[in-house]
Amino acid sequence: MSAYILGHKNPDTDSIISAIACAHLYRERGLDVVPVAQGKPAPETAYILERFGLTAPEVVTSVAGRDVYLVDFSDKAQAPADIDEANLKGIVDHHKLGDMTSTAPLECIIWTVGCTNTILKRMFDYMGFSIPANLAGAMLCAILSDTVIFKSPTCTETDKQVAAELALIAGIDDIQALGMDLFKAKSAVAGTAPRDLIFRDFKDFNMNGCTVGVGQLELVSLDLVAEMKADIQAELERVKQEGRHTALLLLTDIMKEGSELLMVSDEPARIAKAFGQDPALLEQGNLWLEGVMSRKKQVVPALEAGFRA
Ligand code: MG
Ligand code: MG
Ligand code: MG
């Protein structure tokens, strides 16, 4: 039985492409692995798979009895429900260390760079395997997606260097143009149900015993969702009622480099304060978080501090 290489729930481009890239690398090493995903590709990822001629990983919801390698996460809340019945063999990730553990020694590479595919490129280099041109193109796209075309505070010099190396392998001259193609594909919201928009890129976190769900939509303009906002807010209300203390959706304007925060919470004032905002501002509408683009580096740490206080 092949081991699974698995990204997080509500898969984004990085979690799907890193499963594919990691599987390619591990097969080169002689390991029996297969890339899988916890859901179908979102529009941006579908665009990348199509453009570079790659196949979407098989969707799995159960991993009991399997050897698994995790990519792009190490939090149980982002794993299949039966993850405790799987055998954790390895992790490649660029997030905070989660609550997964193993019964045997494992190969675990966690690095503070902007994208799991940046780490994988360096693993290909270190282990001495080459990357096919189409896979390099997709890995480059994952870096552009996760770092918001190098604008996110999570982006490092290593990400930029690796992106240039991948562009060379893939034969791509204009990295910025490729990035805009991606975010235009990602900005496809028209005709999408509010629930699907909220869960397109959504993660639950356990914060001091409270379940806090944080979704993010990265758009080239918030005008794209202006007319849908009331419906999205109503759906967010339902999402919150499904056992969460707080449900948040960040509407990130990648051109203005900030995020509007949609919120339904048992403690809205606590959330506002976590972001350094006056809770009185909530009466005037949604909070605008200037400069906030990264859930992992700006939003989750601020919330975790807020829930400890
Ligand atoms: Mg991810
Ligand atoms: Mg990532
Ligand atoms: Mg992301």
C-alpha cells in the first residue's frame, strides 16, 4: 500500500502542488508514495494544473492504517478526522509547528520560508534530483501564490532566489505576468456560492480552547465581492454556529495590500483588540487591516496573543 503525501484541508495551490512535487522527489528516491488531497483544486490551482499539464491528486478523506507524509501543515485540525490511526512518516512545512506527533523517528523539514515548494526545491537540490520543466512551472506558481507575488511579509530572499531558479527550468521569462495570471484566476468569484467562497481557503485553529475559523480570499479588487458581501456575512453567521467561537473571513486586496475583516464572534471586541483596533470602530462596519496579507504571519499570531490575554 503506497504511502500518502497529503496537504491540508480546503487545499490551496501550495498544498496540492507540494504533494505532487514531494511525491515526484520521493519516488526518485525509491519510496512508494502517491500524492493525495483533501479536496478538489480551487480555481487558481485548476488553472495551474491545466497550464502545466499536471493531474489533480486523488481526493481522500480517510488515512487510517496508512503511512502518511504531510506537506504544508502539521496541525491535526487540518488533517483527516482519523489521522491518529495513520502512521506519520514525515513533514515538509513552513507553518508554525502543529500538534501532530509520531511513534517512530520521522523525516521532518520545517523552514521559515514563504512556501512549501521553496523547501522542496532545495530538497531536490540537496538530494541531487532534477525537476521536470512543467513541474518547475507549477512549483513557481505555488511560490507566487503563497507569497502573493513576493509581496507577503512571509516572503524571504530564499523564495525569490528559488522562484528565479524554477523560472529558468520552466522557461518562463515574465514571473510577474505569470503571477497576475494566477491571481486573476484566483479572483473568479462570480456565480460561486458564499459558502464555497468562505471555505475555498479556510482553516480552523484551537485558540486557548476556542475554535476559531479563519478564511481568506485574495482578490485583485474587493469590488469583485461588493455585491455579495451581505450574503457572505449571512453565511459566515452559519459557519460560526457550527461549533465555532469565531468565524472570520479576510478579504485581501492584493493590490492595496490590506484586508477587510468579516467577523462573526462571541467576543468581537476581543478580536478587534487582537488586531490593535478600537472595538468602537466595529459599529461603523467591517475593520480594515492595513498591510495585513498573511494569515500565518500576521493574523494567527495576533489572534493567539489575543486569546491568551
Ligand atoms: Mg497552504
Ligand atoms: Mg503554503
Ligand atoms: Mg495562503
